[in-house]
Amino acid sequence: MGKSGVERIEFTSGYSISRIIKGGWHLAGGHGEIDPDQAIKDMAEFVEAGVTTFDCADIYTGVEELIGGFFKSFPELAKEIQIHTKYVPDYDLLSTIRPEDVERGIDRSLKRLRVERLDLVQFYWWDPDGIPGYVETAETLLKLKQAGKIRHIGLTNFNTRQLKAMVEAGIPVLTNQLQYSPIDRRPEKELVPFCQQKQIMQLCYGSLAGGFFSDYWFKADEPGVPLSNRSLTKYKLIIEDIGGWGQFQQILAGMSQIAKKHHVNLSQVALKWTLDQSQVAAVIVGATSTKHLKENLGVFDFSFDPDDLQGLEEILKQSLPLSGDCFDLERDKKGRHGSIMRYNENRN
């Protein structure tokens, strides 16, 4: 247990992180105006509260630089943090990517973050089935790890078959970042059982469904389009796929009952549910401010009892299952989910 009761998890390598990770995607645009100076001060408040692990990416415009600014402004606090960034080569680069391109991308993250070694690089490849080269690119990342530029290698949004290919190629995958929540249980089909065998832990995003898992949306009318930010747009599609707004309200009703019983809020119930799932190391909570920091940390102050979980499971079983393995829906560029993605963000 860390500061303020924040749970921590130590990997077999001796690498320790907070079980709530401060997500950085919301700072990259599409979620309201960001004051860089205030964002850096907020990072300090997160660390002081015990949330010492930050998630970012090369394609999250400006976020690596913000964290680098935190290193400069709060050098003592910066010694406590772990930075999980991502290496996401542009879609248009995939067919021609070279080892020197990979190293250039890693060097750019090192420079932006003002560090000499990246704690965890989470690798993503936009089209593993259509464009070859992702295993070879991961092998280049492994060489950079051996050269001291990377401490650990993780993956993000690979499905089970693709993850197996990485493991069989000898890539030492420490973690896997994926979307996991009561309305997105695709990881349970194949990926989590495989990761149990290989001792690969999950870092989960989407556990609050972009904010839909909150008291604000319980008993609320179904929102129309356009929605107010990119997160709500993304997760509203998931809600539609599991059966629609009515089914989602049934889930919120069940979670609200549990929340009242334990004197917490609905968001805390959602986070706790994901944290309690097999092979889950941590949840990534996107934040543009410290507004919900205290309540999110309250997730460590209560536990479900068997009746809670049994009742919620009965409601969740009424949902339509999402098709495919992890991120298969989102990887289809022509589909409803894939068509809202941005594929060449490193050019910005």
C-alpha cells in the first residue's frame, strides 16, 4: 500500500506501480481547453496523493512534453513516478518502417519526457493482419531495451492471436493495455486466460466508459449526437452494441444499488469491478484536472461481497456480447468504431 492508501503492485521484475494510473489521452485535445501550467501542477498533486504512474503516448499530442515539464518543475517528485508511454507508428508508415525509424521514435519520446530511459514502452500496430512487420518492429524495441533506452516492453490493443505471435518470437511482454469494463468483457474470451499462462498483467482503460459510468448518467435521457468529447463518442458506440441505452440503464441501476450499500458512488463501483478482475494490475483513469482524484482513490476503501457480484453479474448477462477479440471492432477502419480513430497522429 502506498501513500493515502493507494494500492501498488510489484511485477516479477521488481517494477512497482500504483494501481490507479493517471491517463494522459484527455490532455491531448478533444476534451476541453488545457492550461499547461495547471496540468503540470495537477501532476504534482496526483503524485503527492500516491498516484505515481502516468500513461501517455507519442501520438497524444503534447502530453509527453507536459510530463517533461513536470520533471523540470518538480524534480524531487519526479523521482517517484513511473512513465508508461507508447510507440505507435503512423498507419501510413507501417509498410515501409525501418529500425532507424523505430529508434528515432523512441529517441523523440526520451527527449520530450526529459529522461534517459523509458520505464515502459507499450507498442501498437494499426493493422497486424493486413500489414506485416509488427513482430520485427517489436524485435527492434527489444534491441533498444538491451541498449538501455527502454526498461520494459508492453503491448496495447493487440488481440490474443497477435499477442501469442509476440510471445512466440521471444518478446518479453511485461504488460498488456486493453479496454476492459462491465460493458466490454472481450478480454475474458481468450486474452486473459492466455495472459494467466504467461504471467502478463493487464493495464485497463475504458473502465469508466469515458465517464458514462457515473451518477450523472444514471436515469438520464439518452444523449444525442454530437457528444461533448471524444471519449463519450467512443463509448456510446459500445453502449449501443451491448443492447442500447435501456440495457445500460439497467446496469447503472444495479451498480447504484451496490454504491448505496457501501456509501460510495457509481464510478467507484465501476473502477473496483475492473480492478478485481483476474490479471488486472491497474486501471487507467483519464483526467484533465484533480476534480475526481479524491473520489477515485476511495476505490481502495471498500470491498464487494458475494451478493453484490452475483446480482450485478445477472444484469450483465443480459447484455449482448461484443463481437470479436480485444480491439477487433476498433481495428476495422471502415466500421463504426474504427472510422472515428486518428491514424497518423505522429505527423502533428
